[in-house]
Amino acid sequence: MLSALACLLPGRALSADAQAALLPEVTVSATRVERDSFDVPAAIDRVPQSAILETRPGINLSESLGRVPGISVRNRQNFAQDLQISSRGFGARAGFGVRGVRLIADGIPATMPDGQGQAASFSLGSAERIEVLRGPFSSLYGNAAGGVIQIFTADGPREPAATADFSAGSHGLVKRGLRYGGQHGPVNALVDFSRFDTDGYRDHSAARREQLNAKLRLDTGEGGSLTLVVNALDQPETRDPLGLTAAQVAANPRQAVAAARAFNTRKSVLQSQGGLVYDLRVTASDRLQARAYFGDRRVSQFLAIPLMAQNSPTSAGGVVDLDRSYGGGGLGWTRDTTLLGTPFSVSFGFDYDRMAERRRGFVNNQGVIGELKRDQDDTVTGTDAYVQGEWQLAPRWRLAAGARHSRVEFRSRDDFVTAANPDD
């Protein structure tokens, strides 16, 4: 896939009186180079820490993104089902996971090379801000046409401090959080742990979620810094009450359908990942950034599929068992210079991502794992090269252009081969 974009942005021309009334600058990273948000020729919104945490429990991304135009986040209040996020319509047809919108946490992709991402891994308790980019500039981040959602973990305070929070609500909702951060010589640290429990509004909808997010930044001197980001998510045995018809909602909106109890529908997720980001100011005009990350995600989900359908020779069964490892890296270079006597900056880089998964399926025998019905190995790799530039044509005009080439390759191997189910 090859994508390109260009845009002309008129600059600001303000009188002396208007300049005196300017609000503080808002810096964003939409074009991979930090700029004042008014100078970025893209549809981007910045959600500050106050809007993420104040008067909100900090459980789901839907709490913070409702204020962002063009973004729709469907929270079905079912923790066994991921949030459905769409940007200007992209991603609205995704049945599970987040597609069409790229998710990034502290420079580390939360979207796999196959295009699917999970927003539950975002740790909101330690977030400093969320940036939402919509429109064609999202092509600068890979194969996601709808947009990009980035979350940035806050830095630790200059003086070491520990904070705790507690919130509770109806239907057994309890959330506890503990954070520690501080500056220790050249190392800035922030560690955040939270646990969320709920019995659920509906029957058979209890959930528990534990999250850990840590960021350590080492000042290496001479304009360089090394940042380590580690996070983990443990969400075991989350009950799924399944959907209701209009008649069932009218009769009792808190009920779970009979199939949910019969097949004990539920989902467990265990994910851990870590990443390193190295920033270096090579010269006054040149900046280098390199990153590498790795992770593992395990999912087990019990579905309500009739036994007759599960026993079909070509059925994948009613239990999804997924073990996915992933990783990758990237290298980028930015140079600030002049062109025809006016400011000009150019960035170019390369990204590589790889995912390998073992996917198995079993019969859901009334909530108990039955015989093997699916066994396959999948590998997805993605390679991307990009270049972009920004040129201040005149005091009130800026030209921004970029191009990106993406290649995504899928490979699958069927290890479940029988007389009735050949290699497919």
C-alpha cells in the first residue's frame, strides 16, 4: 500500500491585543514532530489529564473520547466484549476488537500488524494526555485509514510521591489504584497499579481487571534519553451475558439469555508487553528516535454455539484459545533546516512489526472444554517506510506533505487435518 498526502495551512495573523489574550500553547505529535496544535494541518484533538481522570472512574476509554468530534465509542457495558471505536465511520463494522483506527501507547503500537487492536490495554490512571488524529494524516502511522488514538503516560513528579484512589458504585463496582512517581537522579519513574471489580448490571456479567503500567526514563546526557515502558493486563473469567432481543429487554433488561448460562460464556485475557524508546538530539538540527517492543497476549473465550453446529466436521468449535506473541521496532530521523530562506523540516523512517500466534478451537461442551476442532499457526509481518516534510512557505502559509509505503504479509498453516476436515 502506498499513500501520500499534502496540505496547505494558513498561519495565524493576530493583532497585538489578540496576542495578549492567547491561551497557553497546546503541543501535539500528530505529524510525528511535536508542534503547536494550531500549526498542524490535520484534524486532531488533545484530551488533557484533567478530562481523563477528574469526575471519572478511569475504567474505559469511552469516558474520555465522547467529547472528541468525529469519534464514536460504543461501550456495551460488557467487559467480555471490546469497545467498538469508529472514526468518521471507519471501524464501525468491526465485530470485535478495534479495526480501521490505529492505537498507540507511549510510542508502542497497541494495534497488531493484522490491523486489530484492543483498547482495554490502555492504562488511564497514569495517562498525561490522549491525542486523537482523524483523516488522511493517519497514513503516516500505518495501515489504518480511519485515524490514530495515542495515549501518553505522565512523567513522575520532581519530588517522589505516592498517591492512592478509591471509587465505588452500584452493582458491586469497586476500583482501587496506587501510583508512585518521582525523580531519582537521572531517572524519572512512574508506576501505576489498579484493580477493578464489578458484579455487573446484568446477570452473568461479573468482571475483574488488574492493570500495571510503568514508565522509566533515563537521561543519558548530551541530549539523549532512554525510556522503558512496561504494562500488563489480567482480566480472568469475565462473564458474557450475551445480547437481548427487544422483547427480552422489555421483560427484564437485567437478565442473561439462557444460552449464556448453558454454555457458561466467558472470556479471559492475559497480556504483558514492554518497549524501549531512545531519543537523541544528534545536533541542533537533527534528532534520532529508535524503538523496539515485544509482548504476549493470551485469550480464551467460550461462545454460545449450538452443539450440533460445533460438531460439524468443518466447525472451529465454541472455544477460542489464542496465544499471540508480537514485537517490532522502528527508526526515525528528523532534520530542521531552511529552504529558500524559510524554515523546513523533513522526517523519514522505517517500521517493522511481526506477530505469531497459535490459534486453537475446541468444543464448548456446556461450559467445559471438549475435543479439538481447530489448530493453526498464523504469522503476520508488516514493513513500512515513510517520509514527510513541512515547509513554511510564507509567514501565514505552511506546506505539509508525506508518503508511506506499507506491505503486510499473512501466512497460515493448518495443523488440524482429518479425513472430514482437510488442509484448508
